[in-house]
Amino acid sequence: MYKALLVHPDNISREETRLLLPWEQHGFQLGAYTDSLFDAQALVKTQMFDLILIDLKPSQAIGMQICEQIREHSRVSIILLGGSDDFQIMRKALAFQVSDYISDPVQPEDLAASLCRVKKELDVQPNHSKRLTLRYENKKNLNPSIIDLVKQYVQEQLHVNITLKKISNILHFNCAYLGQKFKDQENMSFNEYLLQQRMEKAKLLLEKTDMRIYEIAHEVGYTEIDWFYKKFKEYTGTSANEYRKQSTVYA
């Protein structure tokens, strides 16, 4: 079941939208509602949603402003509801890469078809990523720092290919925004941190285990052994073989 946020400033109309169709039968749960730009921003930053629906009828300008603010730090799917057929508005919505734009009046069959398309897009995400999303959604509800979640992901997935883009998609954050936030908080780029964690774990495995070097390389996410040798020597100033010998001598 995917989690959706409905942004609608009018309680009565919001209830009408909620009753348009059986949301859960279409794979979505309306997990939250909000009626203001500020609350929408706060919810998106502190909770994880798979879909955000924004009603444009009360004010297209405010609705598009909410959409713009969300896009500054998240690539979550967005459906705009009840807009006009004005070309400039639709063009702006397209620039924000919304999943759909349903003009007024919103018909249940149109909304159902839109939800079906979004669900298909979400369903084709790798199962691994969906499981990680649920794991990190639970942790995010405990209000840890988003950077702490990124670091925890690195620690848990160090043995596989890791990119900030992949993490951004899982956490529904804009990649550039998350990268800058990480650098501001950690005083190093995400890639520098990732290299540091891989090399420190490799050093530990060289010191404490009898694993072969190619096995250690795979354990810290390197499929090309020559590339691992190169990065390890750049990081430590010595080869992996020499490092192991030195750690044995001083043990």
C-alpha cells in the first residue's frame, strides 16, 4: 500500500475528493491531509510519501507554489487536481515533472487512471529498493536526521553498489539538495564519506580476518580488484598486501 498526502485548503471539498473513489482499492492510503503551504513543506520533510495530490481549485498560484517548494528537495510523484486548461499553467506543471494534471471538474475515472499509472511506476522499482523504503520510513518516523539515515544506509549496504542518486530516490529527496546538505553537515562530500567508510572497513578486515583480498574488495563494494588496489593505496599510502603484513607485525 502506497502512502499519499492530499493538500487541499477546504475541508468540505477535501472530503469530497477523499470520497471520489476507494483509494485503497487502487493501492493508495491517504495517510495525511494539509491545508497550507507551510504544513505541506513540513510534512514532506519529516514524513515519507509515495504520492502528493495538490488541489489547484482554490488558488492555482498557491498550488503551483507548493509544487515548486516540494520539487526543491523531493522527486516524489505529484498529481495536480482541478486546474484550468490554461496552457501556461499546464506548461509550468510539466516543468515540475508532475505525474499528472487533471483539469476541473475532476472525474473519478480520470483520477483512478492517474493513480493506476503512478502505481505502475512505483511497482517497477526494484523490490530491494521498496523494502529499503519501508525500513527507512519506519526509522524516519522516529525523527532522526536525514543525514543519519544516509550514513546508516551506507553502513548497511557497503557491500553493494551505492550512489547518492539511489539513496535520494529511496528517501524521496532531490539528489543535489541531499548532496549539499550532506557536505554542509559532514564537511566532506558524500563520495568522500563513502570512500572513507569502504577503506576503513577494508583496513579492519585486513587486520582482523584471513579473508583473501579479492573477498575483502567484494565485501566493501568493489567488483574490480584492480580498482580496489588503486583506491586502497591512494587512501593508505601502501598496498593492501603490505598493510596486512604491517598489521601482522605490530599485532
